[in-house]
Amino acid sequence: MKPSIVPLGDSAALIQLGETIHPSVNQRVRALAKRIEASAVNGLIETVPAYTTVLVQYDPLMLSFAQIKNILQEKIDQADESASRKPRLLEIPVRYGGDYGVDLETVARHLHLSVADIIRIHSAKIYTVYMMGFTPGYPYMGELDNALIIPRLETPRARVAAGTVAIAGSQTGVYSVESPGGWRLIGWTPLTLFDAKSESPFLFSPGDEVKFVEER
């Protein structure tokens, strides 16, 4: 689709680069966000890349929507997918099931698969980190194999432990901090996803590729 730029309130613009979640679209999103961030335009406050969009916040006392739209259109025209960094491949050890993966057997029954099938299918793919959000360091990854697509819980849990590996819809993720959550819990990783005291506080970044590895 042709990129579009629309206002969100009086201090933000939304750039839409696609209509479906796909690695190539998300690569364009990340490359464009990087280019905008590097432009150092007075009045630009923040860029927030997502699956298919880039949200750009700006100071309306310094820039009008017409001005920001012209600036962003220029960046879109200049954007080059090669500007996006080469993705890292991260292997994430997972202890499937047990006290942290409490939904694993329920997921297997719901999908008419064995527990071993769930583990095999989930750990077979390499996932892309499309975006970060919800809590600090939480990675939204996709896409799940069609055999594992399952709705969220009807009632979210009040507490999910940090490191818990989960699935919902066509996505998988890892809870970065203890928090409420409505995804299906299938395992746990001992890795620390968010460390506020570190110079690099987040384990994951948008664009990373992730392989889950069963730890017995």
C-alpha cells in the first residue's frame, strides 16, 4: 500500500506503511523510524515504531501538522530498507510447562495436539521481534505457526512472573517483569529481559530474530 500520514490529536502524526503484519513491512517501519530519529528536526519529540506504523510526536508550538507531514513524506521518500540494522539471532532457553507454563496442557487440549507437539512447533520457528511495549522490555514476536493460534484468556491473570513465555493470537512473547497478563502461559526462561540498572536495560530490540530452545 502507499504510505499514509494522518494526524493523531494536535501533537502527533501516524505513518501507516502496511495493513498486515509481515517482516518486510516491519523492516520498513524500523528503517523509517531510525531515519526520522536521526534527522534532528527542531520540534520532533519521539518516534514509536509498531508492527506497520510509526507514531511521531511533535511540539505543536514549533511545528504545524502540514509542516510535520512534509518532513515525514520526505523521510519516507528517502527511506532505504538497508538502513535497518542486520538482525541479531537470540537463542532463548525455555523450560516448558511446570509451575510457570501452567496453560501448556490446556493449550494442547484446545488445539487437539499433544504437549510434545506444542513444544516442538513453538521451538521450531525463528520469530521476529516486531515491537516492544506493554511493560518495559516486553517483546511482541511473530508469527506463530497456524497450528498454535489460540485466543487470549477471557479473564487476564493478576500476576504473571517475569520470564514467562506465552502465546496469544498469532503472537508469542516473554513477560519482562512481573505484571498482569492475559496470554496463555507455556513456559519460562531464566534470562533477564529488563534490568533498569544496566546501560543496555533491554534484552530484545525491534528487528531481533528469536529462537526458543527447550531446556530440560
